[in-house]
Amino acid sequence: MLTHPQFDPVAISLGPVSIHWYGLMYLVAFVQFIALGRLRIRNGRAPMNAEQLDDLLFYGVLGVIIGGRLGQVLFYEPAYYLANPLEIAAVWKGGMSFHGGFLGVLIAMALWARKSRMRWLTITDFIAPLVPLGLAAGRVGNFINGELWGRLADPTLPWAMVFPQSGSLDPRHPSQLYHVALEGLALFALLWLWTAKPRPTGATSGVFLIGYGSFRFITEFFREPDHGIFGQSYQVSMGQWLSLPMVLAGVAMLVLAYRRKSL
């Protein structure tokens, strides 16, 4: 049975300034987005140039941070933030919802597409393969912080891990690493291979929604459920409730994309 290494959440201290691992993982996510995006531009598989990609990332960063934080406030901890409204702006302390960040990015991409006079689905198709490795980086940050630990695990499980932050010495699933493997690495491989050939507009976005929603639904079975606005449920967690509409929307988008192509 393993024990969480208890990493120092501060990666670098420069006098009074402290840089946290969680923040560094966001930086890693944005850097890999630019790197992969420019690779696709060089390979002729992008609807934009490098300068437009940089501008797109700026919009995306705002969408991730604002949407992710508001999602955490509204979906998961409304009572806490209602009692401590000044904490809403304290993003450096952690607490970001993927589903909120996802909605924030969709809005940001819609604004950028309108400004650039491009189709919104063309933009979302382009960024879909660039997102999973960034999600993986964020989950690595969660693991370093020892947060979002998993449900109780069989002590004989070789990778069962004790998370002292949980307040007990019971072995748990290192669910953060399950997120890395499925929603990060597996989803990236799926989308990168999928986009190796031309696809109808909206199809790649649909595959992203199906893939992420399905993988997240699976990993939630191993993650300690959040309380959320529906309370704490061990049957269907808040993350699973929020993932179901993603899968349904993805299926609809994929069907419509190929139906439009056949017309």
C-alpha cells in the first residue's frame, strides 16, 4: 500500500512570491496548447495562422479561469462561497470546475469566432485535440496537491494509496491519475488519430464531447464524490450529472455532422 508523497504545493519561492505547482500545471497546459496548435498550422491542418492562435489562446485563458472558477462556485460549493464571497476571486488557492471552464471556453471561442469571422464549430474542431493534454496537466496538479482523492480501495490493490489530507489512513484510489490516463492521454490519442483525416465540420467537437463525457463518467466511479448542488451522492456524482449532457450533445453533433455531409 502506497502513501501520497506529500509534495510541497509551492514549487518555487522568490522572496515574498510563491509559485504553486497547480499554477505551473496551468502554464504547462497553455504552452502545450500553443505547441500542438503550431504543429497543426505547419502541417496545414489549421484554419488560422500563428498570430491568430496566440490571440485565440488569450480568449481561451480568460474562458478557462472565469468559467472554471464560477463553475466551482455554482456547481460544487455554492453555500461556502455565499458565506465567503471574497474567496471567489482567490483562484490561486485552487478550486476550478472543468465543466464550468468548458462552458467558459465555449463562450470565449464564440466571441473570438465572431471577431475573426470564422465558423464557431470550425474553431472548436481545431482546439479539441489540443485540450486533453492540458487537462492531464491539471490533474497532475491535483495529485501533487493531494486533493480530489479517490474512494476507498481494496488494500490489496497494488496502487492503492493513503492520502493523509483525507483525514484518514484508509487506502484509496489515486483517482487523479485515472483522470490523467483517460481524460488526458487516451482522449488525446483518440482525437489526434481521428483528426488525421478530414472530418465534417462539427464531427471532431462531437467526438470530444462523447470521449470526455464517457471517460469522466467512468473515472467518477473511483473518485470521492463532491457535495455539489445535489448533495453528495455515491450513486450518481455531480461530475457524472454534468457529463451526461456532454455525451448526448456529442452524439447529436456527430450524427448531424455526417448527415449534413451526405446531403
